[in-house]
Amino acid sequence: MRLSSTGRLSLYARAGANALGFLGRRTYPPAIIWVLTQRCFYRCVHCDSWKDERPIDGDALLAIAEKIAAAPTKMVALSGGEPFMVKRLPAIVATLKRAKKIVSINTNGHLLDEHARWLVAERVDHVQISIDGHTAALHDGIRGARGSLERILRGIDVVKAARVGGPPRISVCTVLMKENAAHLAELVDRFTTIADAVEIQPLHDSLGLLATAGAAAFAPEDRSLVEEQLATVMARHPAFANDYYRGFSRFLFEPDSMPHHAVDHCLPMIFNTLTIREDGACRICRYPLGASIHDRSIADVWNSPARWALYRRLARDGCGQPCWIRCHTHPSARPGTILRKLVATLG
Ligand SMILES: C[S@@+](CC[C@H](N)C(=O)[O-])C[C@H]1O[C@@H](n2cnc3c(N)ncnc32)[C@H](O)[C@@H]1O
Ligand code: SF4
Ligand code: SF4
């Protein structure tokens, strides 16, 4: 997410303090990605979250929110499944905002309209909405939800009318998959005029991170179409002309070449971000730390030897099943390369 300059400064300060972990100091995660639930009422072809039917324990989630609020963590990204299925979401967000966290919410946008007012009142910093097609027919088909795009656009209008120049920032996130590849440029053209930003991530089928329910796999002959569409997007929208988007083709069509390259891009993010899963399990991206937030403090989980062991392993061997996700990936590999060398030397 793009941050205000104060938010960015404050996050960088915490990320800098986190580097004191190299010297054996106890630190806190500057950022947390929190998957509140895997449950969802959509049936997206590219996602299998919706197969999860475990009940949502709102009180347990609120207790985690209080733990996070008490920690010096600066940024909290709420994701799912669908976060708006959590009835206590307003209370969770209020707890985090009272503690002055930067809060973002990833949503399918279906319920945005009815939640817009409290999102604006709580000054939620960022709402990221998924849109996967340039037309309602394509988007609704991929998302397995008739009327979805129309509802999302209504919700965006309501948030924009209510926020009067303040937060939340609204971004659209698209997954590039075979089903929409031919229309990627049209999608970006359309939604850059509606949202504050559009972001894309490639389809993943990766254990413990993002798994598809039935999206068609790309074939080698799709490569030229994908590259053509990305080139058009970059030519029309210079914000996309960076290494992250240039890396899509390699990620989708030459995954075996990624293990070290991906780590160079993701290391600054995973060095600073704890993931809390819907059952309380703590991870660094997909990798379990063997601890639950229900019975350990955030500091204990974060300062565990398992985290440093993971960084050392990644710095040495690369990542066996790499991802290429917006929030994990920095536009340049340089900070990650430096960090990898540092971890290899000091870690
Ligand atoms: C898992 S969803 C959770 C939040 C919300 N339900 C939504 O759809 O935005 C977060 C993001 O991951 C994307 N996603 C889901 N499955 C994916 C996959 N297999 N590969 C890449 N992205 C995926 C979604 O489209 C969405 O943009
Ligand atoms: S991508 Fe989001 S909306 Fe679609 S099924 Fe997965 S969690 Fe639900
Ligand atoms: S590439 Fe990085 S963020 Fe992605 S799964 Fe591997 S270690 Fe995690």
C-alpha cells in the first residue's frame, strides 16, 4: 500500500529498529498481515479460501487485535477470506485505530456500500478491492458472483463521497490469469479512472499462500499475449514500468528460475512482516514459525530462533516455492540483495 509521508517515515523507523535484531536485541514486527478468516461467500475460480467452513470466533479475534494494539507494530493489513464476514470487524478496526495503527483491508468489495460510513469514520487508511475483469460479465464470471462488479462500483462511489479528501485510499487489485489476460490493458485503463491506484498480481498456485480452485493454467504459448498486454499497460501507465511487473512473465513461465531472484525481492518485506493466520498460527509469509498468537506474545513469536533460521535458509538456498505478490515484492532487488548478504554474514 502507498503510505502518507508520516506513515512511511514511522514505518521505516520501526523497520530500522527491527534491524537491531541482528545484534541480538528483542524487536517487534513493524508490520502484520492478519488473515482474519478463510471463509468467504464468493466462489472465485482462482481461490480456494471459500472451501473453508470453520466458524469465526469474534471474541478470539478481538483478543488478538488487543495484543497487536499493545505492540509497537505500525502497520496492520487485514485480509481473508473475506474480512467483512467477521461481525466484529468494526470493533477490531476501532481497537487498532485507537492504537494509531496504519490499517488496510483487502476485500472482495461486495459489502463495501453498507460498511463505507464506519470505514471513513474510523479513518481506515487503505481499502484494497479485488476486480478481475474489465466488464461485469468477465469479473462476475471469475468471481462466481452475479452482480458483483455493479455492487463494487456502488460501494466505491459511496466511500469516495463520504471520505471528502481524507482516507481511505482505494486501490483495485487484479489477478492476472488466463481468463482475463487478453483484457489486462483495458482493465487497467478502466479502473485507474475510478480508483486511486490499480495493482496486479500474477496467478499463484502455491501451498500455504494462495491456491486456485480451478483457474485455467497458463500454457507456454500464452507468454506472448501476457507480455504484449503488460507492455501495453507499462506504455500507457508509467507507474507499472518497474521490475515487479517485468518479473511476471518469468514467474509465470519460468518458475524454476525464481528461487533466489524472488528472495531478493521479498526479503525486505518478510524481514519486517509477521503473518497471523485465521487459526492464530504465526508465519513468515507461507512459512510456519511453530507458534500460535493465542498462547505466545507477539514479541516471543517474533524473536524466536525459527524466524532467524528461516532467513538464513532463504539467504543460503533461496525459496523452494517462491511467490510474486505485490505486498511481498519491492520494485528493486537491491535492498533485498544487501539484506540477504547481511543475513548470510551476521544472521
Ligand atoms: C485471498 S483474497 C482476500 C481478500 C478478499 N476476499 C479479496 O478477494 O480481495 C486477497 C487477494 O488475493 C487474490 N488471490 C486469491 N487467490 C489467488 C491466487 N491463486 N493467485 C493470486 N492471487 C490470488 C485475490 O484475488 C485478492 O486480490
Ligand atoms: S479471492 Fe477473495 S473473494 Fe474470492 S473466494 Fe478468495 S477470499 Fe473470497
Ligand atoms: S518468495 Fe519470499 S515471500 Fe514468497 S514464499 Fe518465498 S520466502 Fe515467502
